[in-house]
Amino acid sequence: MNSTVQRDAVTLVPDSHSTRHWLGQRLSAIALVPLGLWFLYSLLALPDLGHRNVSAWIAEPMQAALLALFAWCALWHSALGLQVVVEDYVPRHLQAPIIRLLQAVHVAAAIIAAYSVWLLAYGQSA
């Protein structure tokens, strides 16, 4: 067996990062199905989507917790998916800075989402 075949055979074995990434995408997608259905059902069950009704809905502890979980799962899934897009379609020398930027944007969005839900859950307007 020549070295090219051996080297190609080695690259076919997934490393633990790839496995965790793949598993993270699948788990977040699975979690988003019931969370997304809950979110749609809950909003459609409200009499209207005015600020007062939505704020009162979020002020319920279970709703606030599920909304925060939904936002976290959606952002996690988005971050993982965009990382794959960058790794597949962006030139290698630009991948690391773009991935870091995307991660920073997702972390900022998660902090803003959690803070907004927290403010609304405790009766203050965001």
C-alpha cells in the first residue's frame, strides 16, 4: 500500500471534534422541533400579539425558560451550521477569522436574548 492511499484512509476516520460537531447539529435540530412547535402553538394561542399579551406570556416562569432554551438551541444550531458553510466554501486563509466573528456574533445574540427574556420575565420592558 503506498503512502497516498494510507494518508487518504487516515483522513476518512472522523476526529472527535467532527463527531461532536455532527452530533451537536443533530441534537440541536431534534430539540428545535418540539421547541418550535411549542413556540408557534403558544403564540397562536394568545388573543393577539400585542406587547402586553406577549410580555405577560413571557412573564410566566415556564414560558420564559422554554423561550430561553428555544433561543439558545436556535443560536447553537445556527452557529454550527454557519461554521460548516464557512469551512466548505470560504478560502482556508479566511476561515478562522470568519468563524471567530460568527461565534462572537452568536454569543452576543445569546446574551441579548437571555437578557431580554430575563427582563420580560421579571416585569420590565426590554
